[in-house]
Amino acid sequence: MTAAAATPAVQGGPLRTRDFRLLWIGETTSMLGSAVAGVALPLVAVVTLGAGTLSVGLLTAAAWLPWLLVGLPAGAWVDRLPKRPVMLACNTVSMAVFASVPVAAWSGALTMAHLLAAATAGGVAKVFFNLAYRAYLPALVGDERLLAANTRLQGSESAAQVAGPGLAGLLAQGFGAVSGVLADAVSFGVAVLCLRSIRTRETRRDGTANEARPDDGVNEARRNGAASEARRGGKGNRAPRRGTARRRLRSEIRDGLRFVVGDPYLRTLTVFSALSNIALMGYQSIQVVFLTRNLGAQPGQVGVVLALAGAGGLLGAALAGRIAARFGTARGFLLCEAFAAPMLLLGPAGSGGTGLAFFTAAGFGAGAGIVASNILTGTFRQRYCPAELFGRITASTSALNYGAIPLGGLLGGVLGEVAGVRGTMWLMAAVQLLSLTVLLLGPVRPLRDFPASPPARSLP
């Protein structure tokens, strides 16, 4: 088995490519809008609607629940379809959904139910978008530029996490919390325009342009169904065709699950990520409540503190390539996670001004380690997983990884009501630290670099 060492940036890097620049600009804008909305939505719930800790936890859970509901079939559908049109449709839906929140607020009709529905609908669009986006990037930049492209995109996301909360605080202070949600809707519109301008088309395995026949997967299912009907002599009998399509979908989902369960590296990373996401989201889902009610921060201060905490992600993105080159991709990943986990213990450690400083330091350190580790593992998966199974493999891992997030958000909200916000944050930080044992007991620990391809027995 060959090891995947850190790949040096190809001369000129991905930004020299026009289509990657368009993707990067669109996604940076969209990520900035999402970072603004990540603070604005809880602020709308807390400040405008007077929601409690449980309601804020439910809001976080609603945004991630779709990974549990539609994550697995979404992976099979995305593998059948061209990726760019899926991304366009998802961004368009997100734009409309989040634009409805300020419209409802300005007309006096906004309710917590509306916020929960918007978060859920936006979450469904995000499931399909993320699966298509991860599969589309290798086709856009090529394998040799993947690490550089992921570093750029993750760096932009980290920059958005820095600027977004501060911008959300300023918008809330000057124009009301719902203005941040409107900014998110506008950002999705910019992403749609950028995606529409991209010229690169994916190629099918037979070498033809994938987007030339956007309904190829549907047509294939129809052809299979038609053949089945012809054999039965049942012209116009739609029940067998639907049954064939359902069986085919279940079979495709099983292929992705079987690959993940049978692969020691993906299996270990998936279990670790699920435990980590429960802890991180339980911690983050109540951080706005902690800052406003426990530490007495105003909306503008909340934005500044979260922006400074998010700046750690910029450092992590900048160092990811160097860490991989110096320590190896697998060992560098372990070091990043081992640094990030204990930093969270600082978050709930103080009160008043000291508490704000501790919270900022905790977020900065944890963000640096987590962002760098995400770049390394994201690049590993894009290189390691077979292209024809990528959507289903990603959906299988994400259904557990991201499906754990609503559990973490709900857990944070419930425990916040029962044990108090500060006590819940201590508990979630401890769970994050304990999740490292999964990595230390797994097959990643002795490696310097992640493998470049799966063992032959893992391939379908």
C-alpha cells in the first residue's frame, strides 16, 4: 500500500484556473453569509423572539437533522447526477428559504416554527450541495491540486468564520438581527451567479460530457424499468418500474455503507468524527446564550468575540500544508486533534472580561487544530475513495458524522436547561477530549501518511 505524502502545490496553484476562481469566489461569499447567519439565527431566536436555551438547541439540531433523514439516499442520487446543476439548485433553494425569514419578520409574522422550518429546509439543500461539491472539486482542479484547493477553500471558510460573527453583530446592532439572515440569502445569490459562469463540465467514465445529459441517471432508471416491463409484457405497468428503482437505490446505498464499514481508516475517522461532532455542537449550540447571559456580552461584543475565536481557523488553514510536509498527513492530523481538544476546556473557565478572554483563546486554539485536521482528512478522502462511489461513501460517513450534530445541539439545549450552560460546556469539552481515544486505538496512529488508495479487498 502506497502512502500519500503531502503534495506540493502545482506551479501557479488552483487560483490560476478561471473556473476554480469562480467557485472560490462564490463559495467564499456563501460561507461568509452562512457565518453571519450562524450568529444571526440564534440572535433572532434569543433577542427578537425571546427563545430559551432549549429552543436555540432545537434550532441548531434542525439545521443538521436532514443528514439523518436524507443523507444516505442523497449520496446515491448525487452519484447519478451531474454535480454543478445540483449545486445550482441547492443554492437557489437556500436563497429563497433564508430570504423568507426577514420578510416574515418585517411583516410581523415571524415565529420560532418559521425559523425551525427555514433551518431544516436550508439543511436539506446543504446535504445535497455538500455531497455534490466534494465530488465536483477533484474534477475541477485535478488530483495534484487538491490539497492546495482544499487549503484555499478551508482558509476562506476560516476567514468567513472570523468576519461573519463580527459582521452579524454589527448588522444586528444597526439594523436588527434579521438583517444578518438577509445577508445570507444575498450571498447564496452571488454563489449561484458564479456557478453559472463555470465552463468546466464533468466527464463520464466513457469520456463524454456528463452535463450534456443531466437526466442520465433518471433515464437509466427508466430504461431499466422499461426493460423489466417489456420482459413482463406489462406495458404501462408502473409498479414494477418503481420497485426496480427502489431496489436499485437500496443496492447503491448498501455499496457505500459496505465500503465504509469494511475500510479500517474510513470506519475509524467516521466514529471519531461522530463523537467529536456531538461534543463540539453541544458546546457551540449554547455559546451565544453563554456569552449573552452568563458573561453579559452585548450583540456587538458577541460578534467580536466569535470573530476573534474564529481567527484560529485561518492559522490552521495556513499551517495545514506545512504540517503535512513536516509530520506527514496522518501524524499531522493526530497532532492537530490532540492540540484542539484540550483547548475547549478554557471556554467556560472564567467570568466577566476574563471569561471573554478565555472563551476567545479556547475558540482560537480549537479552531486552528480542527481546521488543519479537516483539510488533511478531506484531501485524504478525495484521493482515497473511488470516484464512482464517492457520493455514496461521503453520504455514508456524513450521515453519521453530521447526523450526530443535531444530537449534539439537542443535547446541549436540554443539558443547558437542566445542568446550566457553563456546566454543559465543561461536559462537552470533556467528551471532546475523550473522543481522542478512538484515534489512539485505531489504525491511523502508527502511520506517518494516510494511504493513497484502498486495499484491493475494499474495492467493489
